[in-house]
Amino acid sequence: MPRISKKIIFKSLKGMHDILPANQVLWDKMRQNLREVAGFYNFLRIDMPLLEDAQLFEKSTGQDTDIVEKQMFVVKSSRGDMALRPEGTPSVARAYLQHGLSHLAQPVKLYYEGPMFRREQPQAGRLRQFHQAGFEIVSSADDPVYDAQVMVACVRFIESLKIKDLSIRINSIGCKVCRPSYRKKLVDYYKPLTKSLCDDCTRRLRTNPLRLLDCKNDNCQPLRGSAPIMLDSICANCSKHFKTLLEYVEDLKLPYALDHHLVRGLDYYTKTVFEIFTEGIDFALGGGGRYDYLIEMLGGRHSPAVGAALGLDRLVEVIRLKDVNLRVKPKTKIAFVHVGNLAKQKSLALIEELREAKIDVIDFLGKESLNAQLSMANKLGAPLSLIFGQKEALEEDIIIRDMKTGSQETVPLKRIVKGIKRKLK
Ligand code: AMP
């Protein structure tokens, strides 16, 4: 039987979307601001591959975390599983070790930007392919000055997008020394309440009890109100680190609030954890923390580090929700208008000459009517139109039309660049 071909209408996958031309101006602006902020604070750009050995995330982000356990897009291969990166920090740590970046001037400050992938339930601010910008600082000491530098870079970048009313929620989740005793206190508190916990939290009580504090389930949330607080249990070293950090944050006049329930889900965090919010929006714009043992865990020397990632799609969403006017406009171009076949034939070469002279033009070579082309030029807000017709093609000159006044001047092709620059002044 002949196969009946069914017409398939393809759509982007759930939680993954296109960034259309109209939005690219905003994305360009974000990337440009990121470059400027990172440059000011001396972060060097790094780009990592989208695919990594899946074990990198299992070892660093943590086998029992939601990200690794439930959300990773895994690609099977004969050499073992690969994963579409769900976050950037493990890849930065891997690259740091692989390329011996410890030999760079200390501290090593890196930044990145690009897509991440997590198989989450798509909802407001939660996509399956999303974009993060991240700042990371690796050094030989766990100096809280670096935690403050990561925070200030994040805040200044968000502020550069005119998003206001920010607040950094900060907590310390202690270190190898003090966390085990806090973990025990937490388990002792929650164990008698097991019946009231959601399934995830019942499991977390065994695998990752700190995560009970940031469970969003309506039954679990009220229980954390009386749970022991990490800051009451941290050791003298962590306490000093935290106090010094808060002093830096105050000196920088960064808006912050302590959040005793903030733990962040990943295994590698030690001491500082933080998330950044803007008033009136439920989701975090970014988050980060200190990861003093990650590089060691991956086979390197003890290299304390701190970092954060910001969600670029969320920043775009906030700009929309808060109606922020960034005044980003596409670059205005000079219109190139042709009339007749001879002119059209000579147009492509002429446009190349303009490109070499750095004159930015937009052409309408697919249209024939002069009026249609001039009306397009008007719509695009072109300050000048270059009109190239049969007569001009034969006589080797061109008409420069001021689109505001309508005044026109014919100039020889040889002097076109000078003519345009004079008119633009
Ligand atoms: P995380 O790596 O989970 O700490 O996330 C850091 C930031 O990335 C968050 O604060 C969000 O702004 C953003 N982000 C994380 N997951 C998603 C997601 N599924 N969709 C959109 N943005 C996300």
C-alpha cells in the first residue's frame, strides 16, 4: 500500500523557544552590558561546550540533586553518557583544571554566557532551554571579598538593564566542619514530622536534608518556621567569613536581607549562598555561592571559589513585566533605492563599495517601484536615501535624498562617501 504522507507542522520543543529578530536588539544590549560590567571588574570570558561528560555534573552538582537526578538531558554514546549542560560552574571548574588556568594571575576571574538545559516543568520563568550569564572567581584563599565582588558584578549588571528594587537574599550553609552537626539537628527536628512531609522531602530527609528548608510544597513550607537555623550552628571560621562578607556588602550599599531558609540545591556549595530578586516578581533573577571544594573534588589542588549565574530569559521577562524602557533601537541605516534593470545590475557591486567605506545601507533589490522603496525607507526611519536610476547608472552618479526635508542632490559616484558624510552632519 502506498504510504500516505501526513503533513507535520513542526514546533519548537516544550520549554524551548526562538529568540526572534525583533527581540535580538534587547539580547544584544544585554550581552554588551554583560561584556562591559565583566570588563570593568576584570572577569575574562570563557566559553565551554554545550555537551559534557554526564559524570562531571553527577560528581559536582550532585547525584541526589533535582538537576542531575530528574532534569538532565542525557545523550547516550558508546563512550558513556554525555549531558547537555544544566549549569556552567562544573564546566568552568573542569576547564580550569584541564587548561591549568591556576597559572593565570590570581585570583582567576572568569565569566560566561550561553544556553543551559534542564528538563523542568515549563512555567513562568522556567524553561527547558534557558540562558545564563555567570561570574566565577577562583583563588587560593576563601576571602569573602570575592563573594562581595561576585555579588556586586551581578547587581551592577542587572541595574545596567534598568531593573530596580533589587534585593540579595543571603545565607551561610557552613562548611565540612559545621554542617554535619546542623544536618543532624535538622533531621532530628523533621523526623517526628515525616508524616506531614511531601514525598520529595521524605526522600530528602535521607539524602539532602538541607533541601527541606526550600521545599515549595504547601504542607512542608509552614514546618520550616520552627526549624533550627544554620547561622546558630556555623563554626567560628564560617561565622567570621559571613560577618566580613556582610560588612563588604554594607560598604558597597548593596540591598540585602538574611534568608535563613536559603540553601540552594547543589552539593558543592559551602559557606555563602545567595539569590537576587526584584520587588514584585516571585522568581529569582540569579543565584550563587561559594564552592571551596569543587575543584579539589574534580582532582585539583585546594582552590576556594565563588560564583553566580543570572537567568537572561528571566531578565528579559522582568523588563517586559515591569515595562522597563531600555531605549534600545535598531541601528538606523541609509536606504539604497534602485530604479530599472541597469541600476539593479550595478547595485550589488556599488553596495559592496559602500560597505568597504563603512556606510551602512539597507537595499530593496527585490522591489521595483520607486514609491514602494521610498515608503519602506520612511518606515525604517532612514535619514537618507540613495536613489540609483537608469540615468544615474549611465552617468555614474547617484541622488542623495534627505528623507526629512525631501531635498535632493546629485553627486558623482566617486564622491558618494564624502557626499553622504556631509549630509549626515
Ligand atoms: P541556578 O543555576 O538554578 O542557581 O539558577 C541561576 C539562575 O538561572 C536562576 O536564578 C534563574 O534566573 C536562572 N534559571 C535557572 N533555571 C532556569 C529555568 N529552568 N528557566 C529559566 N531560568 C532559569
